[in-house]
Amino acid sequence: MGFRTLEISQASEIHIKNGQLEVTSKEGTVLIPIEDLNQITVHGSNIRLSTMDLSILVQNKVSLMTLDQKYLPTAIVLP
């Protein structure tokens, strides 16, 4: 069961490799175990996530929320 909420607000690419979420931005790469995640909040432009990665997140009971410029939810993907 996850306990972390991850907020991504800079231009980055999100991939899943070996059961871990890999977030790559111009500052570097961060690996986070999927089983630690409860929710991902995405705020900003130029953030890339594939549908297969989204499917894997949902299978692992991780929800995803996108926010607009006013920090209001525009979409919520629930497992």
C-alpha cells in the first residue's frame, strides 16, 4: 500500500522500469518504487507519460491527477 504523493511540476519524462517510476528532467533522474506511491499530481507543461505507463500505475493502485494553471484539477485517473 502506497504512502507517498508525488508532484511533478517541471518538464520531464516518466517511464516505468523494473517496478520503479523513473522521472527524468534536466536536473537528472529520480527512481521511486511504485509500491511506495499512492498518488501522482501533474502540474505544468511538457510532461510526458505513455498510456502503458499509466496502465501499470493504475494496476498498482496509483491515482493520477492533472492540474491547470490555477492549480485546479482538470482530470483524475483512479484505479
